[in-house]
Amino acid sequence: MPRGEGDGWEVPSDSEEDRRGRPDLADPDSFAGVDELGARAHDEGDDVDPDLDAPDAAYAVGGGARGGIGGIGQLGDNLATGPVPDLLAREDQELHELDDQGAEAEFPDPNGQQARRELLAVEAELNQRWPETKIEPSLARIQALVTLLGEPNRGYPVLHVAGTNGKGSVSRMIDALLTRMGLRVGRYTSPHLQLVTERIALDGQPISAARYVELFQDVAPYVSMVDGASEDGVPMSKFEVLTGMAFAAFSDAPVEAAVLEAGMGGAWDATNVADADVAVITPIGLDHTEYLGPTAVDAAREKAGIIKPGSVAVIAEQDQEVLNVLLKRAVEVDAAVARAGSEFGVLEREVAVGGQLLKLQGLGGVYDEIFLPLHGAHQAANAALALAAVEAFFGAGKDKQLVLEAVREAFAEVENPGRLERVRAAPAVLLDAAHNPMGAQALAKAVTDEFAFRRLVAVVAVMGDKDAAGILEALEPVVTDVVVTRNSAPRSMPLDELTQLAASIFGEERVLSEPDLETAIETAIGLVEQSDDPEEPLAGGGVLVTGSVVTAGDARTLFGKEPA
């Protein structure tokens, strides 16, 4: 059965007449004479519009309008309520020549109540499309969209980041370095923690709600045209539409460099319609095995696809078999290679208050006294990877360094929400978006190396399609107790199932369960603030909230953090 059939999308008939009348995604000229709903001008009487209002099963599974990887995060919790403001002009106000009603042409506040309501409406429409958790591997749809948009993906140099863990952190570090070097930078990352606008950033900040709505309105007619041309009945996914919006935003800005984080895989990821000058590969492990294959080597073959002819491949430390796959791809496309542990790396690392002090070997020499306000050896490795990527972008090499003071300033200002982020001091509450065993192992090591908690309680909510056992097994040696719960996404693992799994790993006496995240955090705080020994000090307790990007995002909202 073709993908898309039986999932809520009615697959159109594929008669010879249908094939003759439908534009070809691979042929931009075939869209001539097609209106913005995908119908040809001479077919006004034909009902050929796609049923864009029909939600499919993936919509519900992916989180709907309340979040999950394909949803809107916790927008509802941040949305101001109250009457819609009166936008009619005052009697003494001069009207714009095109605005005879006196309504303001733009949102009074680009992140205010009206803009957020418009954003909710856009997200409700986008959430009828497939989320990141459900894909039809192909570049045909996104390529057709960017062609119709005038190829906004080719108006600026690109640094492309793929891998299993650390992509978001590396992307933010590259953004900070390029910005400090004087460039205007666009950054596209996924998924978001709290608000979907986080995914598209300009000048280091998420775009506004109003700008997000405007971008969607700009690309929507062309998206409908691509939907109408789909031969297999699969419309553009939400991620593909957002990718087109990001390219358009960067072209309009305009930016002088774009940092793109691959959503899943690499070769057929929607971001890969851009040809990167620098391809950055973070550590590769197991994740999304249903699409990337059962082994890390299989995943590496897909992720290696972002390495393009004539580019520079900057590669983190990998298992040897994974590295061989990446190097083979680089040879095939004649790409230069820089490898962590060979051409660049971490020379020294010292735990410091609020982060760590690093000495990095770059492609152009040594960079010392680098303060990084992030915790963990994995973040130090990410910093070395980001530095080498930016050096490669500027053509740095032996005896050709970036300005040391600028590098220091850039790293010192890096912000990375939801990555061992402290949101409360006493007791300490830390959030981390680790969502697979590899990420949980790095988290556990960072907690062991850099913190000395008297008692550490983990609050864990995991997506149902993730390796929850692997995550819990990585955390078990470093936490005293675990409180399992659910996050806001419908895909969150059922509480009974996660409770039983945790009990098999921790033992029943170390496991508590709560129906929602807020209650679970309150329970965990209570645990670390109590003691059976009256002589034992109550200070030094900590709570670690983890298991999913959505879990970290939900917790940020509960603690009053703004999207970043």
C-alpha cells in the first residue's frame, strides 16, 4: 500500500488523464497555468483541490496542536488572554493610503496577543500535516517548493549540521561564533523546546510570532501547488514547510551565512536541498532506527549525504566503522576532511563555576582560556567541533587563526536552553533534553564529573517510540530515586508502562509515579528536601528533569522561562 494510504489522506486516482493534468515535481515549468490551490486555470469546474482540512492519524500521534515534535510546544501556557484589541484608527489618526479602514497594517506587538492568536491558527493548519515522526523520504517535494520560491536556499553560504546528538548545541555555538565575527546569521534547528518560532532564528534570536505567520502566508500558495502535484498522494510534511519558511526568512533578511540543523538523517532530509560549504557531523549513534536503519553504520550512510562536492567535512570523534563510512563519502565527492582527535580537539578541560575552562586545538592553532558556560565533556567536544567548522568556513588553516579574543567572547555568551540548564537554585533543578541512551550517558557522565549532589532525584518522561530502557539504565547509577511521569505530548509513554520499566531497572522502592510533570517535579523536590537522618544536612539535593525534548520544554515553561 503506498505510504499515505489509509492514514487519513485520500490517495487520488492515478488515471492517465490525472497524470497528464498534474504538474511534475521535477519539472518547474509544468506548474505554469496552475493556480495557488494546485488546479489548472482551464479546469475551473473540476474539484481537484486536496482535502487539506482532513487530519491524519499522524497528526494525533505527533502531538496535534498541543505539542510533541510536530506540535507547538507550550504556546497555550504563554498565550495572553482577553478581548481582541480594537485596531480601528482614532479620529485624528492619519490613515495609510491602502488602509481605508484605519486598521494597522502590522501587528502592534510582533509577539503580543494578536500575533500569538494568529500563530495558533497557523499551527493548527500545519499540524494537519505529517510531523517529523512520520516521513516519506524524498527531496522531491521540498525541491519543488524552493524552485517555485526562486531558490532562496542558494542565496547565502551554508554550514550544515547532522548527527545523532549535539546537533542543536553545535549549531548554536557556530551561530555565536559567526555572529561575533561580524556576520548576519540565520539558524534553523529542530525540534523546539517551547515555541515553534525558536526553530528559525536571526541575529541569534527566534523570529517573532508575527514574522512566522507572515512567512507561512508567503509560502502557503506554493505549498498548495506542490501538494496538488504529488503523485503518491503525500502532501508536504510540516517539517518540509518549515524548512521552506526558514530558507525564505534567510533570503529576505538577508543573511550572510546560514546554519542548518538536519532534522533526521541527512541525504533525504529537507534541509539537504542546500549545498553546504561546511558539513558538520556530530557523534552518530542509534536513533530513528525505523528510518535510518538498525545500526550506527546505517545511520552514518544517511547522514553522510550532507557532505557535498568541494565542501569541507568537519567530523566529531566516531566509532571507527562509522568514521570509515563518512570518509568514504568525502573521498567520493572530493571533500576536504577535518577530524576531531586529529586536526582539532580538546587539549585541556577544567570544571569551573557555571561551566568549564577549555584549551582547544583548532585548525589554525591553539585557543586557550575559553570559558564555556555549559557543563559536560560532551559540550567541550561540541565546542571544538563548532570552532573547527567556523575556521573551515573562513578558510583558516595552519598559522591562520581566528581572532582569539573574539572566540573567547563568542563562547562565553553561548546560551543552550534545555541542556543541563539550571532553573532553580535550592534545591537545584536541572533540565536536560536527553532523549536517547547516547544522550543520557553523556548526561550521566556530566552530572558525575561536575556536580556533587547529596541526593539526586530524576524526573523522567519519555516518548513512547524511544528506548526508555536505555535512558533509564544510563541514569540509574547516578540518581538515588526516579519519579516517572508523562509530558504534554500524546506520544508520551503511558505511565503504567514507564513505571513498570523503571521498577525493573531501579527496583520498586526507588520508583514513584505521578500523572503530570508539575506534580512529579513537586514530588521530586519533596524527596530531596527530606531526610530520615536528623544529622544529615538538607542542602546539596538536586532534581534532574529529562527524557525528552518535550519534557525539557514543558519544564522550562513551568519555571517561567521564555522561549530562546
